[in-house]
Amino acid sequence: MIVNTLKNLPEILADAPVLIAGPTASGKSALALGLADRLGGVVVNADALQVWSCWRVLSARPSVADEAAAPHLLYGHKRAGEDYSVGHWLREVAAALEDWRNGGPVPIITGGTGLYFTALTEGLADIPPTPPALRELANARREAEGHGAMLAELDPETAARIDRLNPMRIQRAWEVQQATGRGLAAWQDDTPPPLVPLDACTPLMLEAERDWLADRIDRRFDIMLETGALDEARAIAPIWDASALWAKAIGAPELVAFVQGRIELDEARSLAQAASRQYAKRQRTWFRSRMGAWHKIACP
């Protein structure tokens, strides 16, 4: 597939970053590696699930062989329990871009986290981090009261913009308001210029037919089970925290449930594959709504 995809690419801007987005299992990593070879570039991760050191197999991080074939950045560099956000990622990507501007390899930024790409190409408000004590209070309130109480306390402008069905987005907005004295909407209105405007890069979007992608997702998960995903689940089970960022890896809750004896392996497999297909659907929805100006590449 990678050979055909490389043939179908649009003209790539000379010595400019290449961005590759697409749903899970669509072939982004293989395309990035092919372009890294062609351009002498460095592959930079833009997937929130692949930053965690505990999930090489389950998050479909590039293999050891792939990492040896070309430089890779921001893969598996955060330990379970560490804090991480789109702001952290953007600051780390800024360092790779600075290296490129100083004569380093061209960044080939690839992944499936749409929020990372929109922050990179549209800008991100520079909001101070939430103090740990406030985060603990917010977590306790959400668990005890639900997110409706925090939603009611948001400023009107933020409340009008926010996704009211997303408890974590509401909690984040409440934390920002409490920590800074300003609503999230006000911070967003002060967003600085983007690090990589769309007209200063080559933005590529892999588009996959639903049934083709679903089949790839299911087959890939079976391969994960055969090549170490269960070992990763066993290793993390003693410190499992379903609310943690690192625990959001697709398939992790199901495999940990099996390891802990709460469900059978066949059920864990089926549930994880379904969760992966739902994740791909959410990714495609985000890409269509927020990244319509990107070059579309059909796959296979």
C-alpha cells in the first residue's frame, strides 16, 4: 500500500514540514517512514496514545526496526503517571521545528490526534497549568456530583461554546476558570499565531473506506494479542487507574479486565476491536469537521 500512496501524493513543498493525519490503522506510520527516507526527515509523533512508554504494542507505535531506519521523536517518552497535554506536545514539537530551522532534518509530523494538528496549524491558547490540588478537587467533584455542577459555574461565553456532553472538557474549563480567574473562551480568544500554518507545510489526510479500515483494525488487534499486548496489560495492571491519561489507550481497559480475571479473553478481544472501530469513527468525524483544507489521500 505504501508504494501506491507515495505515488499519489500531491507536490510536497520544498524543505517544509509534512503533516500526515488519518484514522487508526490507515497506514500513517508507513507513509511517514517512506517520506522520511525520501526527504531525509525525522518522524515526529502526533498521537496522544503513542507518547506512553507502557504501550508500544497496544498503541501501534513504530517498531524498533522502523525507529532504526529513520529518526523518530516523541514516541514512548512519558511514563505512566506523568502529566501530558496538547500544550506539552506543542512545546516539544516547537523544539523539533527550531532544530529544522537551524539546519536539522525536515519534520514529518504524523498521528491520529486531531486536536494536536489543529493546535499546530491554528494556534493554541497559552493557558497556565492547573495546580495539582485543584485538579484533585475537580476530579472529586466530577465523581461525586457529575459534570453538571461545574458546567453551571462556567462563565456564559465558555458555557455557550463548550461541548456539554463531554465531562472532561467541562472539568478542564472549570479548572482554567478557577486557576486563572478567566474563562476558557477568553483564553481561546487570545490564541497566538500557529507554529505551522497550513500554507507553510504539506498537510496530508489519509481517508479510508469504512469496511476496509474495520477489517484492518480487527486483524491488527489480533496481531497485537500475538506480539505482546497482553504482556503490556499484565505489566500495568498493578497500578491500573481507569481515569488516568495513559489508561485511555484503545483496548487497554478490556485487556486489563481480562488480566484481572473480570472477563474472558474472547470478550476482551471483541470489546477492544469494537472500541477501536468507534475510535476510528470519532477520528474521521473530527477530521471532516476541522481539517477540510488538507490534501486528501485515498487508501488503499
